[in-house]
Amino acid sequence: MAAPKKSRGPAGGQGRPGRSLALILIAMVALTGGMFLAHQPTPRLGIDLAGGTSITLEAKSEPGQESAINKTNMDTAVQIMERRVNGLGVSEAEVQTQGDRNIIVNIPKGTNSAQAREQVGTTAKLYFRPVLTVAQGTPTPAPSASSSGKPTPTGSPSTPTADKGSGSPKPDASATTQGRAVTGALKADSTPSPKASTTPKADATPTASAADEAAAAELQKKFAALDCSSKASRAEAARGAKPTDTVVACSSEGDAKYVLGPSEVSGTEVDNAKAGFDQQRGMWIVNMEFTKQGSKQFQTITKKLSAQQSPQNQFAIALDGEVVSAPQVNTTLSGSAEISGSFTQQSAEDLANVLSYGALPLSFKEQSVTTVTAALGGEQLQAGLIAGAIGLALVVIYLVAYYRGLALIALLSLLVSGILTYTIMSLLGPAIGFALNLPAVCGAIVAIGITADSFIVYFERVRDEIREGRTLRPAVERAWPRARRTILVSDFVSFLAAAVLFVVTVGKVQGFAFTLGLTTLLDVVVVFLFTKPVMTLMARTKFFASGHPWSGLDPKRLGAKPPLRRSRRVNAPTDPKEA
């Protein structure tokens, strides 16, 4: 005799809806906890809501140099602009690419927008300057001026802080057979030898007149007082520096400060720069090549520097007045050079990008500038919230009027969707820099209708099953596969539209597309993990299972086909003989 087959539970997990509810509850608790742990209890607001200035810059190239506008160069430009804006003391400023050739700079309220526009709108300047003096990046005691009027910091030279994660000592500098410079890493190469004098050589500075001595004394005072640990001080030191001036400058990390001579080579003379890995020495290096004119200039300066002692045998690669590297020179170089040391792959690529950027025929044109006051932003946010509240109220009124008791399930689902959306938006602020702007608020309002539409599809499928004469519990399970397919197709179309809109648009419209796509995904999560399990549990209650008139599932109001439970009828025989 064959063993009886085990009965399987109905599709949709009717027997264990608690698992799905527990999972989504854990997710909500985790997201809420993460939101408070990240000290981000509210979503970050965009410029149009919080107030500030938004600048759109379009990349321009010289004729015949259109290939200069590419992802690598645009990313490098973003890094340079970020450093400029941060140098103004701006907090939470956003600099990001939009499309292939646009850069958006969002500067919060409280910043001098005119100064910011000047900083981000100009082309970066890269120069190779000889190093005259180097010291630790913090202020030093007031030095005494030498008789020649040149800056001479008192005391022994300071050593900048070693690069984090790089404990390798500074390698001995030597020339390769190709005549290239072999130097230390970005930070290690700026460290003077403990025995080296920090006094510039006599040939590093021209003979000073009375006016020159006064200027040198002022420069010496400025150098001693310079605090490179302060972004504002670094930006102030770099501002207004001319290529022909002797200037003070900070390292990009802020751990060292320099006195730099006039520029000997402009960054536009760099023909090419690439980072690569030297298999023989097992280290990352940066190779750079110069133009014909730049090669001659570089040969002249390296011949002069190679005869000096440290630190006067170093040349500083200064971008926007900040020293990104200061390698040593040990021989006369011409045409090409190699910079090596304790580079990581990232630091080598960063330096190569900086060197390449100096040679790019790339500039930026101010396309648009939008300034929003905090008051106007608050009014826009308030208007957006009012619009959302009105939309939500209309949905609630419709659900209650038409679905009655089922409206409770829909409202609970909307509440869960709202909690998930709010917490995720709050966490995305510090995670990826997401800022809630007015179009994003519009996307969230539209999502209310999309989410409510999913509930309506499921409710109508259940009501159709009841009209066919089924009781509530089997109707809930039989309706789910049909409703699930419709919901997935509908949400897929909405998500696809949001994804296409996000890819093909720029600026604030992307906020609308991002929010619409996010809430569409959350709609699927809520319907599968909350709405369906709650519907299964509600079907077990007497209020809904009995078809109460206020449940929204009254068979009489739905026009159900009687009898509700069909059964086989066996006709009794009329002929006694047949009995």
C-alpha cells in the first residue's frame, strides 16, 4: 500500500507569515539604530532646500584636444575643486561630475559665494619650483634675519610627520642609467636630512637691496607664522602667488611648509605622466615626459639643483600653491624623469593625474549659478511637505471609503514604507553624499501612489476570488500569485523609467529619478515581507473571515456567487427497486 502523500502548505507561506514580519522588523530596527549611531537623524538637504549656492561648470578644450575631456581628467578636476572649496573653510560642500563634461559645485549657506566662484572657476596652475627651505608645518619661533636678507629659521630643521601606513625609510637618491631622478615618496621626499642646513644657498637668492631685504624679512616672518594644519591658512598662503615670486607654501597633507623660489618650469610643459609598477625593484613609480621647451627648462633647473645639498636639491611640484611632491634631484635630467620611493598604487596614480592635469588644455566655463536663501529653501520644503500630506490624505480617504477594513493593512504598509524610506535617505547622506532636494521630494510624493497601487492590485485579486465563491483564507492565497506577477511587472516598469531618467539627465532631476527608483524597490520589499504576511494573519481573524460589512470583504456587497462553499449533492433514487 502506497504511503500517503504529505500535504504542502498553500503558496505564499500561509503557515509562517511571522518570519517575514520578523525580518522586516529587524531591518527597520537596524536602519533606525544606524541612523542615530551615524548622528544623522534627518536626511541631508540639498541646496534648493537648505539654502546656498549651486555652480554648474562645463569643461572646454582647445581645438583638436577634445580627447582631454575624459573621466580621469574630470575626476582630477573634481579633486582639485574640492580642495579649493575646503580651503575656504566650507563644510559639507559637494563637488561632483554630471554627465561627461559638467561639474556641479554645491556650496552650503554661510559661504562667500563670490569667492567660491572665483576659486572653482579658474584653471588649476601647476609649477615646478626649487625648494629653498623646508620645516615642520606648524608655526615656529620668530627667526632672525641673516645679513643677506634671506629667510633663516632658527634651530634645527623639523621633520614632517611620516606618511601613515608607510614606515619605509627614505631611499638613497641616485641616478639610473637612463638619467632619471630616483626619489622618495610624496611625504618622505620632503623630509630634509638632519644634517642639512635649512639656510638657502647664496646662489638661490639674488643679492638683496634694502627693499629686497624688507621683502625677505616679511617672507621670513610669514614662513615662521605659517600653520599648515589649518585649511584656511594653507589657502591664504597659496592665494595670489605669482610664478615669478618667491613664496611660502604648505604640503597638500599639511605636515610640512616650504619657501619656494620662482617657477622654473610650468605644468603645461609636461607632455605625459603615467604611474607604473617596476617589477625589478618591486615598487610603484611615476614617469613624466616634457615638451621640447620644457625639456630644456627642466635640464637647466636640474643641473642647478643637483649641485646643491638637501633640501636645496629638491624641486617642488606645486598645484594651486600647495606642494603635492618635492623629489630630490641627483643628476642633470632632460626630456623625461622618474619619481620613485615608497609610493602606493593610489598615491602614484594621484601624482600622475596631477602632473597630467597641468598639461591639459582644459578649462571650465561657468554655465549657471543658482543662489537660494535659507528662507526660500524652507518655504520650498514646507510646500513640498504640504503637497505630500495632501496626496497622502487623499489616498487614505479613498482607501477607507472603498476598502474599509482593508484600509488598515494599506495604512500600516504605507507607514512601514515611509520608515524604511526615511531611514535609508538619512543614512545615504553620509554614505554617498545623497542630499534631499525638491525634485527628490516630488519623487517621494509620486511613490505614495505607486505603493498604494500595489495594495489595490492585491486587494482586488482577493475580492475577485471571493466573488467566485471562495472563503477568505483560500482566496488570500490563490489571489497572491496573480497579484504578485502584476505588482512585479508594474514596479519593474517604474524602476526602469527611473533608471533611464537617472542616466540621461543631469542636475537636480537625478534626485527625482533616484528617489523614485529607491521607493519602487522598497515597494516590492514591503508588499512581499509585510503586506502579504499581514493579509494572511488578518484572514484568520473573525472580523475579516466572517465577511463583516466593515471589513471590505463582505460577500454580499461584492456580489459573491452562492453557495460560498460548493459541495457535491447525491440524488436519492426515486424507484424503490433501484434502492
